[in-house]
Amino acid sequence: MRSGPMSCSRATGRAIYPHKKHDPCACGEFPARLPRPVSERATFQLDLLVGEDDIDVLGHASNIVFVRWIQDVAMAHSASVGLGLEAYQKLGAVFVVVRHEIDYVRPALRGDAVEARTWISSVAAAKCNRSTELVRKSDGQVLARGVTTWAFIEMATGRPRRIPGDVRVAFERFIH
């Protein structure tokens, strides 16, 4: 980490001192508010295939299918760290979706192989945000990006509950 005055703004990557040569790497780390490239983050991946039943009247995968894929990759990720439905039942609490925000970038077409990539982008006391990218495998094009807010709730009452430490630890390497 560089000490003293910096020649760039870590938040924007723009030069602070216009008379100095801009060195975007002078601060020695990525800007805090800009996401790291997916290749540098621990992500969980799930392979998907656009099937006949996924196609809508416009000839591409329906937006409802994108939502399903985002939920499917989240559930597969949870199961992969030992937190499938049975584990949540033992805890007496489970994550439920309270919000989806999705940017549809490109269409997914019949027969496309898609890779769903997911990670935890933030954690609070009783909820977390999970980011997801859906990428066409043939050309690496991002088809959609989403952020889903998951609340951790008591199964018996439906009321929010703090996310236990062992659940946080299970996802720890995927939180960034």
C-alpha cells in the first residue's frame, strides 16, 4: 500500500492532481467501490442449458427463466457448502428472497450453454445480498447481472433472525 499523497482517487480511478501523470495502480489495490473482475473472486458456478421450455414467444429465454436460474445457482451454492434444506430445517431458519434486481444484457437462445456465477456481495445481521452473473459459455458474453436480497427467517414464525456464525463461516470465502 502506498503512503503519502496519491495520484489517483481510489473511488473513481481519476487523477486528483491533473498536473501529475495519472497512475491508476499507484494506490496498490482495487478501488473500494468498483467490483473486482469475476476471475479474481471466489465464485460458485453452475452450468445451465437453455431448453425448449425456457423459450418465450419472442424466441429467447423468458425473464422468468433468468429468475429461476438465479435462485437455482443460489440453492446449489448453499447445498455445496453443506447448507441444503435439511441443514436449514435443523437450524429452524432459512434464507428467503425479499428482492431481486436484474439487468438483462443479452438474450439467451435455445441450446445456449450458460454458466451461472454467484457470490455474496454483502452481509448484515439478518440478511445478505447475493450477486449473480449469467454468462454464455460459447463467447463469454454476460447475459444478465443480478443482486438478490435474502432474509434469514425463523421457519416457525417467519420473523427475521440473525445469521448464525457457522452459516457465515460456510460462505466466508464467497463474501466480497
